Amino acid sequence: MKSTGIVRKVDELGRVVIPVELRKVLAIKEKDPIEIFVDGNQIILKKYMSYNECIVTGDITPQNREYAKGLVLSPRGAEILKNEIEFKFNIKA
């Protein structure tokens, strides 16, 4: 585990603020769900990703497919990704 050197206090309601620098690096936006794990005496926070959630759109559909060890795409997400690749590399797939 890597230390950030950032220390925050728990407020009277039990809340801890995640610094904006970390939220930017980890792509955590306001109202994003955070999953909480306990490992011995450590509390681990992780951006929550719903099972079978498209990494591009966030859609959860029965048509979603998993590729490359955990990369989940919805049909719409796959189309967006395909268009981005075609545009970036100037190709037509």
C-alpha cells in the first residue's frame, strides 16, 4: 500500500473528506458510490463498480459483455469505443 502523506480527521458525524487531488486521480465524482472494506485494523475505500457495469457508459444491461479480464462493455459503450478507435487511428472497422 502506498502512503499519500495526507491526514484527515473524522468529524463529529463520522465523516472523512477525500481530498480533491485523490478524487481527480481516482476519477471519483460527487455522489459516486464508495465501497468500504475492512482488512484487520485497516479501512479500505474503493470506488464502487456494480457487477456487469459498462466501463464507458455505466449501463447495466443483459447484453453487457466482459472482455480482457474484467473490462465490461454495453452495446452502446462498445459502439462509443469503436468510434473513438476509428477516429483516433483514422480507420474504419
